[in-house]
Amino acid sequence: MGTGMCSRRQKGLLQTGFCLLAVVCLGSGVFLYHHLQQKVRSAEALAQKYKQQQEALSAQLQVVYEHRSRLERSLQKERGEHKKTKEDFLVYKLEAQEALNKEKQDSMNRYGALSSQHKILKNQHEDVKKQLLDLQLQHNSLKLEHRKTLETHNQKYAQLQQEKDNEVTNLQGKCDGE
């Protein structure tokens, strides 16, 4: 038997081994196919689940974007109102400051006028006090002079009364004596 030739027995074994190998390969191919199909189904289910989660997240994100948009519009509106309020307040503050300055100036003018009027009245008061003192002194001197004059008149009156009484007595004495 030669080296290039196989025996029949060996040929049958070789064919059986080859068939077995083919069956094993075919079985493992079918098993691998089913296993890969399960993985594909599970991957598709997972992909579907992730797609649903993505859609839910997209919807939530849309709601968040809409809410953010409303908040931004509201913020812009509030900023506008705040700016207007601030401007109104500044105008009010300026007007109040001007009114306060005007009132302060008027008060200062009134105070100046009252102060000068007070000085004038104070000077007049001092003058009146001096006049009063002068008049009191004059009154006291006139009173003294009046008392002296009255005393002098009383003395003259008494003297004249005395002289009259003396004359009346003398005349009565002459009339009686005649």
C-alpha cells in the first residue's frame, strides 16, 4: 500500500469524521445563529426602551424649554417694569429733592426775614426801654419838682392865709375900734 492512497476504512473514518465535523459546525452555527438572534431581539428591545426614554426626555426637555421661554419673557417683562419703576422713582426723588430745596430756600428766606425783623424789634425794644427809663427819670424829677412847687405853694398859701387872717383881724380890730 502506498503512501498516497488511503484505505477504505480510513476513508470511511475520514468521511465520518468530516460529517461529524460538518454536523458539529452546523449545530454550532445554528446555536450561534439563535444566540445572535436573541441578542439582536434583546438589543432591539433595549433600543426601543432607550428610544421611548429619549422621547420622554425630549418631551420633558420641550416642556422645560417652554417653561424657560416663559420665564425669560416674564423676566424681560419684570426687568422692563423694574426699569420703569426705577426711572419713576428717580424722577420722584429728583422732584422731591427740588421741592425740599425750594422749601429749604423759602424757610431760609423766612428765617432771614424773621431774624432781621427780630433784630429791628429788639432794637426798638431797647429804644423803648431807654425811653421808658428817661420818662421814669423825667417823671420822678417832675414829681419831685411838683412836690417842691406844691410845698412852696402850700407855704405861700399858708403865709397868704396867715396874712389874710392877720389883715382880717386888723380890719376887724379897726372896725371894732372905730
